[in-house]
Amino acid sequence: MNALNRYFKISERGSDISTEIRAGFTTFLTMSYILFVNPQILSLAGMPANDVAIATALAAAVATFIMGVFANYPFALAPGMGLNAYFTFGVVKGMGVDWQVALVAVFIEGLIFMALAMTGVRTKLINAIPHCIKIATMTGIGLFLAIIGFQGAGLTVDHPATLVTLGSLHEPKVLLALVGIVLIATLIVKQVKGAILIGIVSLTLVAWVTGLSPAPDSIVAWPSLPKETFMALDFSQIFNATLITVVIAFLFVDIFDTAGTLLGVGRLGGFLNKKGELPGADRAFMADATGTTAGSLLGTSTVTTYIESATGIEEGGRTGLTAVTVAALFLLALFFTPLFTSVPALATAPALIVVGAMMMSAAREMDWNKLEDGVPAFLTIIAMPFTYSIAHGITLGVVSYVLIYTLTGKVKEIHPLMFILTAALIAYHTYI
């Protein structure tokens, strides 16, 4: 116990071992919904749900363990919401890229992220992107998740005249999903630990009992490595221009998602210095990058730091022992993969919608009266659900920002890297 105390500096940070372990359990409860949702989303890309469930738990365990032991922060990681949706709907279904090739994009992005963290270039990139685009990216992903959730719940269906319309409210699945949205939101408002998980489990049980979805044949299974997704990367398209664009999109979102989350939960835990910086942030970024690289080899989309880590911090977690506890629980979850893969879409769809609603809170940081920022931000946000692509939203936001600032005589306020990024994006969409 003394060794743990010294290594993680538990007493020094005003905590104790029991508090750290309790905080780890709290964090796991609030983010473990990813074990249900990720297989559901990536299976739509043609990936075996059972393999994805195993890959999700392993990637989360690896990345979170590194965060705890290497960076000594109580932050947990797992395949990111939004990035998994972009993987399936933007890359595989939208661009017609095989999932084996898409995993290569995730793998390359992880390696680049690792290099950026090691060299310090990451900080320069973050500083180059205007605040309005950073905020809009996270907000847009919230809407992107919401429309996917609406489809999964049957609330949105296609229409030949209007593209989309309201689904049938007479369908039991649709009604149950609506109940799920209200249930999860109510539990979150009441600050119930594991609100999203409780909502998913409750809807799943109702679906099984009523016959709306088949129950699993078994609940427990001996864990193993993924059978079809492990080391399934296809490098044959590595120099394809489309794949390069996908890598950039993954990298862009991952950098700012992780940076925003680290600063947010770091502020909550009192870890930031007087300059508002997180000491040892590059180590935390390395944990993220390592998790992404390992996750791609196992068979899952980009790994990122979870904002749900804030629940463990509120419970008193202040050191890496909290993260190590979360990692251990993800490993324990490997014994229950049959359970995760049998959860129906009607149970996970409400979770996507509520998570999307929570991500909208970033929009309040925008000065919407400043149209040179407001218009690029709005285009970024609205293009993601309307074009079903995070990458397209980022493109419209970045390009419009540079053009508007240039045409209004504010070119000196644009970071030079933004011109390079704009030129590359225009060239891609013009000539590719």
C-alpha cells in the first residue's frame, strides 16, 4: 500500500487508496455504455460485433492503464463517440471504404498523434485552429450522433420528397426509444451514477421480455482476442487520396476532442497551472495515441479521453490509481461480451441522442453576434448531420473561416497553418 501511495503520489494530492478505487468504479459506470454502443455502431460497417466488443474493452483497458501509470492522471479512455460514427457512416458507408482499410487510417492517425505528442507540434496545431472551429467541431459531432440515434430509434426515416420525415409513433420500438430518452435524461438530471448505462440496460431488458429483440443465448464467455478484426488492416490503399483525407479528419477531431476533454476535467480536478495548461499533457496525449494505435490493431475506431472521467474526479479521484481501476474493470468486462453484442439499437439510440444533447453545451462559448466566427462555426456544425460527415463539416468551417477573414481585411488574424490546411482541403474537393 505504501508503494502505491508513493508511486501515484496519493497522499500528496490529498486522496487515499479507497477513494481512488471508488472513483474508478464511478468513472467506469458512467462510461461503460461504450461497451454496448461501439459494437452496435461498428457492426453496421460490417465488422463482427463480438470482435468489436472485445477490441473495445481491450483498447480502453490499454489506453486507460497507460494514462494511469505513465501520466498519473485519473482520466479514462475508450473508443470515442462520434469518431466511431464517422468510421461507419462517413468512411465505410459514405466513401465505400472497406473497414479493413478504414482501420489503417485509424492506425496511421495514432502514429501521427504519437509523433506530434513527442515533438510538441501538437500544441502548435491546437493554437493554429481558431476557437470557433474547435467549439463548432464538438458541437457538430453532437448533432451527428443525434441524427444517427434518431435513425436507430426509428424517429427519422427517409422520404422521397423531403429526404427525411418522422417515423411511425405507433411502432413499439419507436415508443420505447422515446421512453429511453426521457429516462436517461431524468437520471442524469438527478445525478444518478451510471445514468446512461441504467437506461440502456432497462430498455434492453424490456426489449428482451417483450420479444422486440432476441435475448442472448449466454451472458458469460471466456475472453479471447478478436477472431476476424485482429491485425486485419489492409494497407493496399495506403497512398490513396481518400484515405489521406480520412486520416486528417480522424486526427483533427481526435486532437481537439482530447485537448478539450483534458483541459475540462483537468480544471475540475485542480490540475491546471496558472497558465491554464495541464502539466505533463504530452504524456496524457501519448496514452491517447497508444490506445488508438493498439485499438486499430485489435479492431476498433479511434480511442480518446472521456469527459465522463469528471464523475470519478467529483468522487475524489486525483491520481492514476483511479485510471488503473477503470482499466481493470474493462478487462473484467471481457467475460461478458455475449451480453454487450445482444443489446438492440433501440436501447443504444437514446444514449446517442442524449450524449449529443450534452455535447451541444459547447455552443454557449460562441459569440454568435460575431458573424466572421459565427458563420464558419454554423457551417461546421450543421454540415456534419446534413452531409453525414464530420470531415465535410470541418472542411466547410475551415475554408469559410479563412475566406471570410481574408475578404474582411482580417488576414493578419489567421494563423499561417490555416492557409496550408485550406489549400489542401480545396485541392482535395476540387481535383480528387
